[in-house]
Amino acid sequence: MSVTSPSAVRRLGWALLLRCPNCGGAAALRHWFAPRERCPSCRFRYDRGEADSWIGGFQINLIVSELLFAALFVALFLAQWPRPDWAGLQRIAIIGVVVAPVVTWPWGKLLWLVIDLAVRPARTSDLAE
């Protein structure tokens, strides 16, 4: 009997639900800004040992948060067309670029782990105590 790993789509779904991207069995966060060190279900170590792995999570967070913010900004602009309230949109823009990365923070690292697991499947060292 062979063991199959979850599909990237399934892993993505788990990450979006803030679950372990390796098994989906447990919450990946202790609280909003602090991921667990390991998954309580499968013992997957979220820090896979690379010194700069946080950069990937940061980039994913930046991309996702800014795309969401840009979509909201364009929607507000179009809703006010043909006379947009530029002062109001500027205030929303300033608040949005500060708030969006904070709101999307937990997903950055988990989405990066989904990408990392697609490229480098979990090793026994990732699951060891």
C-alpha cells in the first residue's frame, strides 16, 4: 500500500483555513501573530530549517495584502465614478496599506509552506521530535 501526499489544492485549502498545510489536522497558530512550532497532529515542523524562509512568507503576505487592497480601492473608486472623493480615497489608501498586511499576516507563512511542500515534500526530519 502506498502513501500519497495531499494535493496542492487540498494543502491550499487547509492553509486558507489556518490549518496545518501538511495534514490539515490542527490549527497552525497559537494566536494571530504566532504560529505553532509543530503541528500537534502530524508533528510537522513549520520552520523547515532555512535561515531565510521568513522572506518567502513575507513576500506572499505582501502580494496577497496589496492585491486585496488594490481590488478594494478600485471597487471604491468605480463605485464613486464619475466624481470620486479623492481625499476620502487617500485616507482609505493610507489606512489600507497599513492594515492589510496585518490582517493577512497569518496566511503568508502558511501559503509559503504550501508552495514549499509542493516543491520539497515533507521529509522525516520535518516530522521528527
